[in-house]
Amino acid sequence: MNKTISKDKLDREHEKIQFIHESFYQAFRRGDWNLMQGLWVQSEGVSVIHPGRPPISGYDNVMESWRSILTEAPAIEFEEAELSIFGNFALITCIELVNDGEFLLSAVNGIVLEKNAWRFYYHHSSLIMLSDESEEEESDFDDIKLH
């Protein structure tokens, strides 16, 4: 049997997911460890890929990576967010602007519905390389902590 979702219910789910997504970036901007921790599914299946770093898996490892990052979090905003929902899984792609756009990152955020609440399950962020970058600008990148 096909189950259809009403437009109103879909709109409410979009709002909930957008709220959790915005909360993620608020936690980042504020360096708010407690908020960040509360946004994630407490599962060994969660994972992150921070810019230029290998994947990190498992709730404790992921939370430790965020604890480290949030102690000196750079200024970060997001734009061009696009949301897709697939049942109990939502995918948001966006552009992260670090330090007022000094660096641009492409991000993918996976959010799942767990116990009637949307929570982060996956985050992957990578540097967008601009074609006109000079070697000097590339070497400056090595000294910057993106997240």
C-alpha cells in the first residue's frame, strides 16, 4: 500500500529539519558544546569528515572531534542550503562560509528521524578550490583551522 504524506505534514517536517540544521551552525558559531552534543544521534554509526581530515566514526569519537573544534571554532555561516527528504532520512547540501567567506566549503549533512526527533547522523565538509588561487594562497591555507 502506498502511503502519501500530506503537504502540511511535509512542510512541518521541512521546518523541523531546517531548525536542526540552523541549530548545528548556531552551536558552531557559539562554540556551544552542549547544543552540538544534543543535535547528534547517540549511535556508533555516526560519522564526520572535517576538511582535509580522514573520516571519524562512532559517537564518542565524533563528539571528541567537535569538542576540540568548538574550543577555537572559526566564524561560520551557511548559504545555498538544499534539502531532500527520503523517508526518515534528510540530506542537506550547502556552502559554508568560513571567516566571512575567506574560505568556502562544500558541506553535506545527513539528518535522521530518531524517536520522533530529527538528529544529525553525518557531516562532511570539504574545501572548494577556486581556480585562480595562487601558490601563496594555497600555502596560507595550511595554517588555517577550518573545522
